[in-house]
Amino acid sequence: MATGDFAVDLSAIDATLSSIEKVLNVADMEKEIAELEILASAPDLWNDQANAQRVTSKLSILQADLGRIRSMRIRVDDVAVLHEMGEAESDASILEEAQAELNDLEKAIGELEVRTLLSGEYDHREALITIRSGAGGVDAADWAEMLLRMYLRYCERHNWPTEIYDTSYAEEAGIKSATFAVKAPFAYGTLSVEQGTHRLVRISPFDNQSRRQTSFAEVEVIPVVEQTDSLDIPDDDLRIDVYRSSGPGGQGVNTTDSAVRITHIPSGIVVSCQNERSQLQNKASAMAVLQAKLLDKTRREEQDKINALKGDTAGSWGNQMRSYVLHPYQMVKDIRTEVETGNTSAVLDGEIDAFIEAGIRWRRESAN
């Protein structure tokens, strides 16, 4: 929290960065990067694709983390020099520039500090997000589509690539469900705190009497399966159906039976993909989603066993976790962390960093 005293705030930021450097252990990171670079340069690396993926993925993540830490350290040192220069020359413009950089640094280092909390087994992975409309009829379908846009805008703000695999459109407006991938390191660890039921209160745009409506939508976040995961799915366990895509997509999508639906018979899990023109591509994407859901199912079953042994009776992540009120007042409030804002339009446009960062910290504190 900024005090307004440049020296005090700079000292606090420097201390936070030093703590991050200690937690992430920069010396060990440098050593591991050097070892991985040797492995990555081996001519026979891709003879074992699973190992190659593990090596290159881990190397990329470590290099990015180390680059961010080094960049922050340089910026902290430079802003101190800049401020000293401004004071020595009594130059208000330089002092103003130094203060603006300090404010940016405080935010950036705060985000980096949150990153150190993402140490779970799957936190480093990409994410698969499914949004489903819940109670509330056409308003709920519209609400689900609003949430889809909110998360896509969040990813866009962070330059995280996304790919929509499947969208099931509702009859009047909105969507019944949508599944999309977030293809960025630590997307799962970051966005997993968004899992749960999201509640919207507003004047319904679909009610000719302009009555207030409460709608619900569910957000599911699971980690993407990697080649190192061992998931052997017998063909006899699958039922594969092809059908014609629906909704926007152009003639090439809508006039061929390219959409694929896969049912995993033992678990009853059903996934579908209709974003590609090719049936083979859609089948591959649908299989990737199915594998991720089966991995998540296994992980949750194992966690349930552990919780049962521990006597854990706490509510699940599937419970209501955030409320968005657009009428009679403007407020978005996270029920777990109590973080709130009256700027609802910014939140619905993807500015949810404060909620996500608070959720990550809350999760870590709850686990201790």
C-alpha cells in the first residue's frame, strides 16, 4: 500500500522484490535453465516427444520468470536513480516521471508476487474453461454470454491466446454453454479461482414489464492435458457422433457434418467441438477436452478421498462465489474475499485482476 513517501514506498517495493527473488530462488533457476538448455539442444530430443515437451515447456516458463524478475530489479534500481536526479536538479517533471514509474512497479511486482503463490501441481498449465447458463431462463443464457465475453476480454488484455472449441446457442438470446482454451503458461492456476457460480441481478432486457431478474451461470476451469499425462481411453468406452455445426461460422462450417460429439460411456461425460472446418480437427480438439475432463475428474476424486480422511466438510468451489448487481445499485462483490467494486462496466469488460489476485491469495491462506 503506497504511503505517498517515495523513499518509504521504494523501500517496501524493493523488500517485496527481494522476497520474491528468495522464494523463487534465482540462483537455482539460473542453474536449472542452463541444464535444460543443454537438454533442449540435444539432436535426439524429439525422439521422445513427451520428454521433449516437458523439457521445452519448463525451459520456457523458467526463462520467462527469470526475465521478469531481472527486468523488475533493473527498473527498481533505475527508478531510484531517476528520483535522485529529479531531486538534485529540482526538476518536477523528472520527479513526476519517477513517481509514475514507482506506481507501475508497485502493480507489476504485486502481480509477480501473486505468481509465486501458483505452486500447485497443475498451476503452470494452460486452461480449459466451460461456461454454462443456469437458473434464470433467457436472462441466464444472456448472462452466460456476458461472462464468456468478460473472460475473453481479460485474456485479450493479458495477451493470452484463446481458442473457442464449442458454443451452444440458446434459442432466443445468449448461449447454453461454451468451451474455450486459454493457451498461456499458468492460465489454469490463475483462472481456477474463477470456478463456481456467478450471480447476476438486473432489470431484465427481455421482460416487457422491466422487472428485476436474478440469473445464474456456472464457470468450470480445468487444466489442459499434457503428453506426459497417462490417459488410456479404450475405443469401446467412446461413442462418437458427427453433426452439422450451428450458429455463426460461415457456409463452410454450417453446410458440412464437421462438428463432433464424443460421449465417454463409463463416466457419462459429453464433449463437442465445432470450431474447425475439418471433422478430423474437431475430433482431435474434442478428444483433448475429454482427456482434460477425465484428468480433472480423477484429480477431484482423489482430493475428495483426502478431504474425507481429513474430515473436510467445507463447501465446494461449485458454490456461489461472486455477485454482480446492476440494479438497484451497481456492485460486483466476491463472496469469498469480500473484494468489491462499483465499476461494473469495467469488470464486465474484463478488468477482473483484483478479484483474481485476491482469490489466489485467499486460496493459499485457506489451504494453510
